[in-house]
Amino acid sequence: MSLVELHAIHKSFGALEVLKGIDLSIDEGQVIALIGKSGSGKSTLLRTINGLEAIDDGVIMVGGKKISERDTDLLALRLQVGMVFQQFNLFPHYTALENVMLSPQVVKKQSKPEAREIAEEMLTKVGLADKMMHYPDQLSGGQQQRVAIARALAMKPKVLLCDEVTSALDPELVNEVLAVVRQLAEEGMTLVMVTHEMRFAREVCDKLVFMHQGRIHETGDPEEVFANPKTPELSSFVGGLA
Amino acid sequence: MAYKFDFGAIVPHWELLVDGMILTTELTVIGAVVGVGLGIMGAWARASRAPVISQIVGVYVELIRNTPFLVQLFFIFFGLPALGVKLSEFQAAVLAMIVNLGAYSTEIIRAGILAIPQGQIEAAQSLAMNRVQIFRYVVLLPALKKIWPALSSQIVIVMLGSSVCSQIAAEELTFGANYIQAINFRAFEVYFVVTGLYLAMSILLRMGLKVLGNFLFERRRHV
Ligand SMILES: Nc1ncnc2c1ncn2[C@@H]1O[C@H](COP(=O)(O)OP(=O)(O)OP(=O)(O)O)[C@@H](O)[C@H]1O
Ligand SMILES: [Mg+2]
């Protein structure tokens, strides 16, 4: 059984139909790269998976259970599905450690020592053991993004959604974040990532999903798809990047 | 004949001024604490997705911001007894200040809430926090920090505005001044001194609010 299943997801913003019937299943341990042109609906799709955008039609199932729009369902969904954003979105009034500890404490009602232990473990994992007491504005973009990853991981999600997590970074900071994502993938974390890092997608991901005009246009094994794009849209997209 | 100043004529009545200042301070502290609390709830209601509550709060805010404080005070003190709500001078004064500051601070705090980047709220949502948790842990403190100077000014305005509570015989500072000049006819001296006292209280209040702000928003490690 898949961890997350999407059936016939439709989503419009006013007259603009952004998702035109998306079917996608996310299996445990799978690392999925979501690629496509700007405006093709990649972010919108990720956001619907996490309930940040309400869908107009279709079904989202998590762990075999259908998610409705009720708040309790959304919270249950988000306990399973974490998300990391392009803009880090750390809470500026908390230290790195506090950012990571907050949700385990207030949502999962963990005790402070418990939450702290997990937070320290996660921050160490992303290579920030020495920055735990820093505030976000005292950290570089790459460090902030790694705190954001640690913060999502501390909730022990089953799936982690990553929306262009390196796009807001200076080029020299991209690799430190990609290294963390790569490590997560190797540890078996289920990941869905929107990315423009094609080489990374090819090396790390085991499924490639190409979105075009609100539809999944082509999908398959990254190596094969890159070597042998079946549709002209994908070959021009891949060609345009090279 | 030139007017001869006689500040000494106030001295026998100094206790009235001190009592007045104490009452003004009490009115201000209670009014500010409860009023800002009301403002926080009002701002939350305005920013929430519940349209009916948001509109009710909106009507309250506009009603208060577009009518004179003195009329609000009279309404509470002289008008409400018709509905069986009979308040003492002090109770009426404090309630009027709470209601007044509640409305103004609702708008001020709402501006602070709207200035919080949407991404932070979405991050909190994606961490499975509910609305109350997001407001309490993610939104409130940074929002207050952004508007603290404006909120502080509004609290000072309310403190100064408390002088009209003398009109319902709440025995605050201005009431004391009116009383003294009515028996010693030393209007200039009395109001000169009282002006100085209000000025001193404003400065102290501003300083106090600044210290409180530093305490609230200072980078304190919570763990
Ligand atoms: N909240 C919104 N309101 C209105 N239109 C929106 C909204 N969010 C996205 N859109 C529109 O939906 C379309 C798809 O947007 P989306 O952000 O999903 O694209 P994307 O594939 O992530 O693009 P990019 O690579 O630039 O991030 C775009 O045309 C965008 O302008
Ligand atoms: Mg996007």
C-alpha cells in the first residue's frame, strides 16, 4: 500500500485551472523528483498534498485513509507529511533549537527534555550541532534551510515534501543542503522534491515526474527518462536546461 | 495690577494631587492591561476566518474610533443605568478606558499580525500546529514587537484621555486640580503644576513601556 495516494486532483485559482487531474502514489522509501517549467503547478501540487491548498476535486489518501477538509483531518495529515519551503520560513524569535523543539512540544506534547533530545539529534544530523543557540538571522541561508529540515524531521513525518529547497540559496551554499537531502534519501526517508537540480534528481531520485500545464506529462526512472524522453515537451525541457 | 503668582497656595492641597495621580495610574494600568488583552482577542477575531465574529468586532472598532471618548464615558456612566447597569465612577471610568483602548489596539495589533510573513504561518501549519497554537507561538510575539511603539503611544493617549473622567467625578488628577482651583482660585498655578505632573507621568509611562518591550522581545533563550 502506498503512503500517499492522489486520485484525480483538480485545483483552480479563479478561472485558471492549475491542476487538471493528477494521479500519483508515493510509496514508502521512494524518492520522487517533481520537475517542470515555471507555472506548471509543481508547488501547487506539493501544497495540496500537505493540505495548504484545498483541492476542488479528487481524493487524497494517507495511509489508506481519505483526507477530508476538516481541521482534524488536516492536522492528522500533516503529522504524517512534513514540508520544507524555498524560503526556509524559520520563526525569527526562536533559536535554531527552539524552532525545532516547538512543534514536538506543543503538538505532540513531548516534555521539554524529550523534545530537546530529539531536536539536538536532528540538528546534529544536519550538521548544526554548534549553531543550536543561534537565531535565524545569525545563520546563513544554507544553515537556515538545514534548521528547517531538522524542524520538519523532528516531527518524525513519514513523507517529507521539499519545494525547491535550494533555489533561494547562493550557489556555494547549495551543496550543503543537497548533501543533507541525499543523506535522508539514503537513510530511506520518503521524499517528494520539486527541484531544478537535474543532476541531483538523476543521482538520488528513483522516480521522476514531469509536470506540464497542470498534468503529469511523463514519468519514469530518472536515468531512462533523461536519456530517452518520450514526449517533445520533456525533451525540450531537458534540452533547455543543458 | 499685575497677577501675583502664588504656587504656595497649592501646598495645603497636595494630598489631593497625589491621590489623583494614584487614581490616574490605577485607571491606566488596569485600562492598559485589560484593553490590550481585549485588543489581542479583537485582532485575532478580525484576522480569523470566522466572518460573523470578524464583522462584529469591526463594528465595535469603528463605533469606538468614530465617537468621542467623553460620550462613551457618559454613555457608560449615565446611560447604562437605564439598562440596570449601575457602575461607580471608578468602574465606569475604567470600563470606558478598556473599551476605548480595546478598539484602537485591535486595529494596531491587527496591522502587526498582517505583517507576519505568510510563509511562517504555512510552516507552522505544516508542522501540524492548530490555529490557536500558531497564534500563540508563532504570530503573537513578533506581531506585538512590530507594533509596540504604536501601541505604547496609544496607551499614553489613553492615560492622558483619562483626564476627562473628572467629568463623572472620578477623582483622578484632573478632578483634583479642578477641585483645588475651585477653592483657592489659583487656576494658573494649579493647572501649571498639573500639566507638569501629566508630562512627568507620560514620560515615565513611555519609559516603562519601553523597558517592558525590551523585556518581552529581548532575545531570551526559552530552553
Ligand atoms: N495563490 C494563488 N493564487 C492565484 N494563482 C496562483 C496561486 N498560486 C499559484 N498560482 C498560479 O498557478 C500556477 C502554478 O503555480 P505553481 O506555483 O504551482 O507553479 P510551479 O510549477 O511551482 O512554478 P515555479 O517553478 O515557478 O515555482 C501559476 O500560473 C501561478 O501563477
Ligand atoms: Mg514552485
